[in-house]
Amino acid sequence: MIDTILFDLDGTIIDTNELIITSFMHVLEKHSLKPLTREQIIPKMGATLEQQLQHFSGMGDITALMATYRSYNDEHHDAMVRLFPGVEEVVKQLHAKGIRLGVVTTKNKPGTIRVLEMFDLQKYMGAVVTLNDVDHPKPHAEPVLKAVEKIGSEPSRTLMVGDSPMDILSAKAAGVQSAGVAWSLKGEDVLTEYKPDYMLQDIRDLYMLLEQE
């Protein structure tokens, strides 16, 4: 029986897609690097910022690129970020039903807390595990297991919901169930290749999933 649900953040419950894509494009342009299309950027979303910038730039030292990314991202954040449809309702309802909730993300701690507070979601989360809280980010098992431990649940009773193969792989490594989201920019077909236990067409599908359990 599932009594704990962990959510990825960007691209899963928070729609930061356009902000992230335009931030990368800005970095490449400002530093006179080879421009990339949306289609080239999207497959790498879900990894850490450092990993993504190293991949996109081909550079080893990406200190300046990270500073540019964060400056642009911070400036445009509040105007470009929104909740995906149904998220506020579902989080409130699940919390009211006694389901334990958490966030597991490759985003840094300050950015994570900022967006959770912006939408008044942090109060529902029994665990918030970010890039700064682990030695090994997703797809390693550590972030998911850390959240499970902090909440006081068990892997066998936990579901990890995410928009990236990283989320599914991390869930599998941790021994928890996994759910992909069909609204992922990567596409449902890509996530299906990683064999999640469930595929959510709408976040409200979690109600039915829990009833089945």
C-alpha cells in the first residue's frame, strides 16, 4: 500500500520548462558558444545544472556559465514559473488524506525552497531533498532513500513521480515504485522506455492509483 509520494520538482509539479530552456540559450549566446535548439536541450533536462552546462558547452570549468545561468534564471523566475494544472488541489487533498509527501530534486536548495514557498507548497512536504543534501544525485538511489528515511516511511510503500528518466532510474535503484508523467517535455514514449510502474496522464490520476493500491 502506498502511503508516501515523492515528487520531482521542475517539469513535474512546477512548470519551469521555458525558464530553463531560455536560461540555457542565454548562457550560450552570452558566452559566444554554439547555439542549441530546444530539441537539443530537452533530453538533458533533469540532470544537475553542472552536468547540463558541461555537456552543452564542452567545457571543463563552467564557473562563469553557472553564474550567468543563475543570474538570468533568478531575474526571470517569478514571471515565468507556474504550477502544472491540478497540482495545488492534488497536494492539498493527498495531505488531507494522510499521504506523506516529499520533494526529491536535482535543483539546488535555495531555488527549491524559493519555488515551494512561492506556491505555498512547502508546508505539505515532510521531506525536501535537493542537490545540496546528497553526495550522489539522481539517478543514484541516495536522494530517494534519504527522503523515505526523513519522512519515516519504507521503500515498499513509496511512489516517486517524475518527468525524467533520472527520476525513474533513481526510484528503481531505491526500490520504490515509479510513475512517469505524460506532460514531460521528453515525451511519454521516452519515459515508457524506462518502464515506470505507472504513467500519469494527469496528476489527478494519483487518486485512482491510490484507490487501486
